[in-house]
Amino acid sequence: MIKVSLRRHFFVSENLTMRYFLILALLLTACQQAGTSSLNNVKATAVPLRPTLSPQQISLGETVYVQQCASCHGVNLEGQPEWKTQNEDGSFRAPPHDESGHTWHHGDPTLLEAVYAGGARFADMNIGGTSSMPAFADILSDAEIAAVLTYIKSTWSDDIQAIQWEATLREELQDEQ
Ligand code: HEC
């Protein structure tokens, strides 16, 4: 079992929280090579190896991306025009998921929360704007949510993937403390 805990507790039911753990587990163990450590061993081993991205997940994820995400985040993951500027109604524009955006600055738990809960994750926070990002917890299956993040990662260079993996480990370690 992977040990993770939620840093922010906005989930409404235990059921949904369980799903969050399942999807995170899918992401962290997908296609892991035999003999590599999981986050379970994060304290026992120096650096857990980055899981290899599964071609099946990438392929499913691309389909999900085109159907559910591209309308806002762009077919080429380029985000909305002038995405750093807020709309007149105070809402944020959809950022790119390519290397020009900041998706790769975040670890898997943060990205998963974004897809899972959408703009609702900011409900109790003052972040200086609103987000129309839909919550996909009830729209996509666990496998589809894991797959779409895997697809996005697959478009990044190896260096960027490595940095994002380090962010995932950092977030996990924080959670355990
Ligand atoms: C209706 C428009 C819309 C759709 C559709 C949409 N998003 Fe978003 N998304 C946004 C907006 C706006 C933001 C910026 C505000 C925020 O973080 O909630 C965002 C932010 C994000 C973030 C956080 C990025 C970061 O660096 O903080 C992720 C991850 C994300 N979206 C993934 C997805 C995925 C995956 C899909 C498809 C399953 C999707 N989005 C569909 C509008 C959308």
C-alpha cells in the first residue's frame, strides 16, 4: 500500500477520498520496472526510480485529453491565449500543459487534486480569482484520470519529467511528516 495523506481536506466523502488514493496509486506504480522501489520505501532508499510511462495509458490519456481538456487547454497543450491575464469577470484562463506552463512544477498529488476537484479546490482559499476548471471526479474514471496526466507527462522532455517526479516525491514526503 502506498502511504499518502491529503494535505487539503476538501473531499466530501470517504468514498471520494478512497478514489483519490486509488488514482494516485495508479500513477505511481504504473508500469514500474520489477525490483524498483515504491514510495513505501521512500525513506529506506535514496531516490525511488521514476515509473516508466505506460504506452496504453498514454494512448487512452490522449483520447481523454482531446475530448475533455483540449477545448480549454488547447489541442497542442498550449493553453488559452494570454493565459497569464485574468478574464474580465476575474476568472483565470486555462494555462498550457506544455513546458511553457507550470503544470510540471507540481507533483502528482497537486495535479490530481486539480483534475479531481477542479476550481472547487479553491473554495475556501483567497487566490485572487475564480477558476472554471471542471471537477472530473464524477466525469472520468480512475483509469482515465491517471491516463490523462500520464499523456500530459509524455509530451515533456526527459529532463522536465525528471523534475516533475522530484516534485512528486517532495510532496509525498511532506505528506508523511
Ligand atoms: C472549462 C475549461 C477547462 C477544461 C475543460 C479543463 N480545464 Fe484544466 N484548468 C482550467 C483553468 C481555467 C485552470 C486554471 C485555474 C485552476 O488552476 O483551476 C485550469 C487548471 C488546470 C490544472 C492546474 C495547472 C497548474 O499548473 O496549476 C490542471 C492540472 C488541469 N487544469 C488539467 C486539466 C485536465 C487534465 C483537463 C481535462 C480532463 C482539464 N484541465 C480541463 C480550465 C479548464
